Amino acid sequence: MAKHSPARRRFDRLIGYRLEAVAVILLTGLFRRLPLDTASALGGRLARWVGPRLGSSRRTLERIRLALPPRTEGEARRVLADSWENLGRT
């Protein structure tokens, strides 16, 4: 877990978490108004775009390389992106 300054932790508690909650509520409202196939496709594309940019993806990519050693770097990254898309669709 990252060690943040007291000011950063205070900001997260007072503002950051509330902003995240508002974003989730807005996205949930949007997805509820869309047809199921459209919402699934949009969620998959959004997760495929955002997921690989998250810090947890570095660890996941390392684990994919360990689990599937004959894969090239491009194939490992495609597996990672596909897994994010699957998560976004569900």
C-alpha cells in the first residue's frame, strides 16, 4: 500500500472519495438507461481503455508473463487488455 502524506490522506477522505462516489453513481445511471448489449460493449471498451493504465495492471502483466511464458510481450498485453474488457462487460 502506498504511503501518502497526512494532507493527501485528508484530501482523499474529505473530497477524493466523494468525487469517486459521484462518478460511480453517474456511470451507473448512464449504464442503466442503455440497452444491455450497448451497456456491455461500452463497459468493455471503457475498461479496456482505463484498466491497463492502472497501477495494478503492472503486477497482473508480470503474473501473465509467469503463467504464460511462451507469450510475446504483445500477446501478454493483449491478454491483459482482454481481461479488462471482460471485467468491464460484466
